[in-house]
Amino acid sequence: MTSRIRYKIGSQIIRRIAQNRKRIGAIPNYAQSSTFLLLLQSDQMGQRKLLDPFIQKLESEGKKIHTIVYFQKPKDIPSSVIPNTTFLSRKDFTLWGSPKTKNCKRLIGTNFDFVINFDMNGTMPLKSMATFSQAGCRVGYNRVKYSYLFYDLSLGKQSPNYTLKDFLTDIDRYLHRIQ
């Protein structure tokens, strides 16, 4: 309950910051883009059967992929190291859900061509990572009426029948149209 209220306040703060931020440069051409940052929530690790083909397709097109996986509890972070993957937890973010650790700030300060937030639940820390990133284009799920402030490209239908598989299909379709 308190985390919902806290993140709701954080969402309003981050929305105001995003509203006042001006876009630097144009959205990159998809064919010429080379770096992608993918944002996942820990429960989406179980949906790797859907995500792995999408990631492999990006890699086969010559894209370099870095993945951030967000865990609610720091104790749930796996001890194994996965190449090009960073694990973050609630401790890496402020009370409102904005990035606070050096690791988070380093990641959002890195220039990526595209940041794709696969979280369809609207988790505030992942949304803030996408919002504050230095990416050329931020892609996310069209969850709330203010999603245009967090993302440059908001995709998806707000219906219970719309799944991650549909979201991945839409992302693939619309990213290839960016020229």
C-alpha cells in the first residue's frame, strides 16, 4: 500500500521532469542503430521463451544488447553473472523510484540508440530508467494517459487480451518502420 502511494507521487514528479525536458536530436534510424538497452522485471525472466527469439533477432541484425533486470528484493538477485546483463533492486532507487546509485546513473548516462521497457505493469523504477536514459528513442507499453511523457514511442492496447507476445510483435513491426 505505502509503496503504491510512494510510487504514485514519484510518477508525478518524474512526469513533471520529463514534461520540462527537451528532446535532443532526432530518433535514430533503426537500420543504422547499433545499441539497445532492454528493461525487464524479474518475473519476466520466466518468459524468456518469448524474449529470447526477439533478442536473437536483434543480435542477428548486428545490434549490441544490454539488459537490465529489476528485482524488488535485493536478496532475490542471482549470484551468477550473465554477460551484458545488470541486476538492479529497490535499493538502487530512491524512495520515489528514481535512480540513485552510481551503477544506475552510469547506465542512464550511457548513449543507447533505443531503450525498450518490456514491463507491462508500469513498475516505477524501470519507467524512470527509461525516462532518464540518454537514449535516442525510448519505447514502452502504453499503460497510462501520460505514457507519452515517459516514452518517445508508446505501443500496445490496454486490454486484458493483449500479451507480451503481442507487445513484442508490435515493437518489431514499428521499430523497423523508423527510417
